[in-house]
Amino acid sequence: MPVAEINYLAVLVAGVLSMAIGFLWYSLVFSRAWMQESKLTAKDIGNGPGAGYALVTVGSLLQAYVLAHFIDFTNATTWVQGATTGIWIWTGFVGTAYAATYVFSKRSLKLWTIDAGYFLAVLMAQGALLGAWV
């Protein structure tokens, strides 16, 4: 198996970028719609996710690390090529997995759009950053 050349600083920044997009996506842009579609209230959420942030941070870094491998393996060396790689990863793995889960759990198309759309935005942004930062 080929070995990827990984820029660990770029992976770290891409992980932080994912967290920043998540904050904007779920706290500012789609907070009301997401809570409504998730059938959650402010009381359900409490004082914030707390320990959940640790898990999300590790997941964001792991996602960026794995995406960096795909960026290297596809020889993406521009932000456009990196973003395109992110779109393909989302299309083949994230969007389809979320669709299956949301259909069988009878969640709304609107909630799928919010949640899966977040990962599309993240994978495109991370891919663009990792592709450009070679």
C-alpha cells in the first residue's frame, strides 16, 4: 500500500476548520431549524454539549487526517482539486450513509439536508485547504 505524505500542521488546521464550520452551521445558521427537526429544545441541550466537544474534536482531526491521505493519493495539488476530492468522499460515503440512516429512522429530508450538508461543507473546505497546502 502506498504511503501518503501528510502535512500534520495542515491536518490540524483542517480539524479546527471543521469545528469552526460546525459552530457556524449549528449555532448560528441552522440552530432553530436543526432543533425543530431534531425535536430538541434548549432545555434538552442544557448548558452545551460539554464532553461531546472532545469526541467531535478527535473526530474532526481524524477526518482531516484520513482526507489528507485521499488528497495525497489523488495527487490533488490545488484547492479546486482538494474540494472536488472532498465532494467525492461525501458523495460516496457520507451523503449515502446519512440517507440510509435517515430514511429508516424516518427523519426528515430537511434534517438530512442540514446534517449531511454540514459534512459536505466541511469536506469541501478541508479538501480545499489540504489540496492547496501541499
